Amino acid sequence: MIRESAADTLSGLLVVPVVIIALGVLVYALVTGSFGDSPGVIVLESLLILGLCLALVGLFVVNPNEARVLQFFGDYVGTVKTPGLRWANPFYTKKRISLRIRNFESTKLKVNDHEGNPIEIAAVVVWRVVDSAEAVFEVDDYQNFVKVQTEAAVRNLATKYKYDAHEEDQMSLRGNTAEVAEHMKKEIQDRLSKAGVEVLEARISHLAYAPEIAQAMLQRQQAGAIIAARQRIVEGAVGMVQMALDLLSERDILELDNERKAAMVSNLLVVLCGERSTQPVINTGTIYQ
């Protein structure tokens, strides 16, 4: 693998004055004939002027958070990251690579979760290039590589988790967003490390059931919520009934046999668990009539 290395360059602010002064001197000498008028001298001065003009081609600008990858007839020479006006061999090719932080948002992908339910999922990835040589030479197009590998990682991730967990100890895409995001970041980083790319953050930006099962899954979620609510109500009602019986027994207010306790428990559960207000019935006789 080709790894990034620093290229030796000169400051353009030093090269430009030297080249311009030397070029001015040679042009003046050629025009005035200061170094002679022989054909050989004229040809030499012309070649020097041409060489100095060619040297100006070696000037290039490096912006902040930017790199220039230098090549000499196909060979990797090095990378320049020092911002400012720089000078290198005029025959070097200089490819610009941005080192700035970028965002990529995948399209809405339709995949099956761990239970086989079709879902729609999309992700946002924050990334940047950290090795310009790998980004240029190890993959054909590193930006397209980021796009394709991110979508592949998101598809693979969705198949490992359920959309929604029905038990407390289960991981799900909807209920464990932090853990899923960390897993996604690691998986995308493993895929993009060979392209010289660092993943700074990855998170799910869209998550929903596919339209063809959305209504059925909504009913399932509503049923689960109703069952959970009923379970909580019953647990609270049983506790209140137990507390009422214990208080009656401790304070010797009323002594009930098992049959009357059962009737009292039944009545209290109806009152506490019913959805509508109950109508009270006044017993004008004894508790046994």
C-alpha cells in the first residue's frame, strides 16, 4: 500500500523574486547585448529565459485544510500540506485533495431487519481524508467509495438488529440509538480505512417501517402499549387491594372469611381496572345479604 509522505518543496515567496530578477536581467542583457552578440550567447540567453519561464510553472497554492499530491511521470513523490505559495519541480503533476470535514447522507434504503420485516433506513456520516496517498492511489474514486461502502455498511447493520425490541434485554434500532450508532461508525471505518478516510461520526437519520407493513406494525405497537398499560394497572390494583385487606386486618375493623375476601377483591379490581366510572351500590343489609 502507498502511504502518505511529505514532499520537499520551496516557499514560493522566495522563488518568485529570484526568478523575476534573473528573468529581468537576462531579458535586458538579450536586448542590449551586454553579454555579447554572438549567436551562441543569444541562444544561451534565450534558453535561460525559457527555463526561468518554465520555473514559474512550478508555483502552486496550497489552501488551509488542503493537500497537493505530487507525481513525477506516474511516480508518487509526496504530499504537500503546508499552506501558502509553494514551488516544486515544474514537471510534477499536482492533484488537489480536500482535507476538510464533510457530510454524506445516504439515500433511504429498503432492507429487512433481524426479524425479516422490511424497513426504510438512512444514515449520515461525517468524514474526512487523513491519508491523501491512499485516497488517490488505493481506490479509483474515494468519494464514490465512501458512498458505496457506507450504504453497504448500513444495509449490513440493519440485518443484525430488530427494528423494535419486545423484551428489555434486546438491542433494537429504535431503542438503542447510541449503541447502534457506535457499531455503525466502527463498521464504516473498517471499510473506509483502506481509502485513507477517517469517520468522525455516524448516526441513523431516518428509520421507519416500509409502507406495505407500516399500518400493521402500528397496530402491533398500539396493542403492545395497551398490554403494557393494562399490566401496570393490574399490578397497581393488586397492590392496593392487598394494602386494603392488610389495613382492615391490622386495625380489626372487619373480619372477613375467604368468600367475602374474594368478593371484595373482585369488586375492588373492577373499580380500579375499569375504563369507565363505576356505579356504587349501597348494601342496606348485612355484608352477607
